Amino acid sequence: MTITVPFQRGMSYGYRALRGDYAPEKVARDAAEMASWGIDSVALHVHVAQETFASTRVFADFTVTPSDEEITGAIEEFRRNGIRVMLKPMIESQDSAWQGSIRFPEDGNEQIAGVRTGYWQRWFDSFTSCLAHYATLAQRAGAEVFCVGCELVGTMDQSELWTRAIGAVRERFDGVITYNTDHSALDAPRDWFIHLDALSISYYVSVATRPGATVDEMTAHLAPHADELERQAERLGMPVFFGEIGARSRAGTATLPWDYQTPAPYSGSEQADYLTAILQTFWSRPWWRGLYWWKWEERQRRPQYLDDPAGDKGFTLAGKPGQQVMTTWYSRTDR
């Protein structure tokens, strides 16, 4: 059965939301506000944990993981507002390591006679149980898309184990299934991608060589990257969308859109120009199925975002020039 992958005017919501943060009143306010922007899709984050990057147990935590009731209520509220939901369980290593750092020695090593390594099997058994649980929840609550993982670059060569994990989700969820890779992984697509309905990408590509570049300069810089991505999408034979994309409202953000640490003066205009360049470049390409902006709100108070009275320098768009850019493009009906 072929599953239709819709065009997604998206927003990422709830990164690092703790238990209790998806309170019904707050979600209702946010969903109504998103709908007024023209947002029709939300990536709903569920923070699941493992103790360190080298741990083999993935688990829901009573403090850092929203409850199943909260998640279900949030999905239902977004859908009442006409917003599709991509449920996105996100592994967060509690030692603060990036999830892409998760990796182990190959299973079956026997440096000591009679003792064999089996880290990958144990980790995937735990991870697959996590995915199966949330896929069941997503199906019952009516989510339209399920993301099986995000930027787990250290795990991606485990083809057989990934195939089994996706199969466990497919048994429980009948919507669109995707995996959110980082863009560099497209240079060597994995064979298990064929079991997905679409590939989503964390697309943090530099679109400028200097702070303050114009939109025309940004689109010219971006064009060859977009053409290469189109060739990769054709080779994959499936739609592609940006499961994450964003840039801070700071000077120079278009040169390093992924950067969350560098101090710099506020520049809401450069953030807005970055979003304009992305949308101008990709909007009309039929294989491209939209984006989820990173992100709706900041849940970590980073001092380098708050040291300029001109404005907040995080990734959010609310109250900045980028909000109007998003609203204007998301109101278009030609996709």
C-alpha cells in the first residue's frame, strides 16, 4: 500500500518538555496560536532517556518524560485545531552527550573466550520496545506521522536491527513513518531507508559566507545544495522533508545555522532572510514535502540568547520578523 506524504507547514514543539509541561491549557493556547500562523503540522517531542551515551537501556522517566495522558491530550488538541501531528520520541542522553554519539563495539566480538559482546542487540531491544509503545499511542490518538529516530548517526549501520525496529512500528501504526537523519548521512543512504515512507532531514546547511548576506546571495549559495538534495531524493525514490531546520536570530546565523553557542548581536532580519531563502529555494520542488522549524519555544535559558536588549537570540520566531515570513508563506495554497 502506498502512503501519501502530505506537504507539511510545520513547527517543532516541546523539545525537552518535562512531565507536566503538556498541560491542556497551555497546549490549547499554543495550538490556537500556531493555527493562526498557518502551521498545519507539528512535530510533538517526547523526551525519552538513557543514562549515558554508552548505556543500553532506553526508558521513560517520571521527571523528564511527559506522561502518556499528556501526549495523547496534546495530539488530540492539535488535531482539533486542524494541525497534523508527527509524534517524535527523542532520545536524550542524561550525560548531555548528543544522541549521535550513541555507538558500541560490534556484537559477537570474543576477545575473551566464551564472552561475546552484545551491546547493539540489547540497545535495539530496549529502543524497539520504546518505539512500539509510542507507535501504539500514536495510532490510538490519531497522529498522522511517526518519527522512528532523530540524528542517531552512530546506529545507522545496524541495518538488520533498524529494519526490525521499523517493522515493529509498522505493525502498530498505519500512518507515515519517517526517520530524521542529519544531512551528511545522505552521502551514503542506508539500505533500511526503503522501509520508510519518507526521509526527513535535520537540514542545517550554511547559506551564506558572511553576516548580513542578502536573500539573493543566500539563494545563490543554497542552489547547488538543493540540486544535490534533489538528486539524492530521486535516488532514494521517496519524498523528503526537513524534520528540523532553523537558525538563531543573531548576526551571522545564515553562515552557521546549527550553532547554538556563539555570542553575537541580535539580528531578527538575518533569521527572517534565512527562512525566506529556504522557502524560495525549495517550495516548488515536488519531491520536497515541507519543513518543521526548530523551534516554537526555548525551554533552556542560555545566557548568550539573552544578553542583547534588542531581542532574544534563540531559534524561536514569535515576535520577530521571521514570524511574518512564516505566516506569509504558510498561507499560500500552491502546495
